Amino acid sequence: MKQNLKPLKKEIQKLFYEEDGSQVLEVVIIIAILLGLALVFNEQLQAFANRLFAQVFSNESVFEILN
């Protein structure tokens, strides 16, 4: 079993040390962080979006709401 993981471990290490894959890896990490934050703050983000849309599409002026 351990020998089966050695090629995979070498490929992962090569990915971290090669500069070609670094930009892809950075994007994947950023997307993972953003998804994690979205999952953690899901309810707060939904409440904010609902308040924002309610205020924007209400009859009141947006500038009056902001003050």
C-alpha cells in the first residue's frame, strides 16, 4: 500500500516545487478559501443579500436608506 502512494507523493511534491503549477495551485487554494467562507457565513450572506435587494427595489430612495 505504501509503495502505491509513493508516485502520488512525488507528483504532489513536484507540483508544489514547480513554478508551472504554482498559479493553478494558488487559484485552487483561493477558491477553496472563498467556498469555505461562504459555507461558514451562509446565513449572514443570505440575510445581507435579502436586505440589499429589498432596499434597492423598494420605493424609497437608496440615498435616504444609506443615511
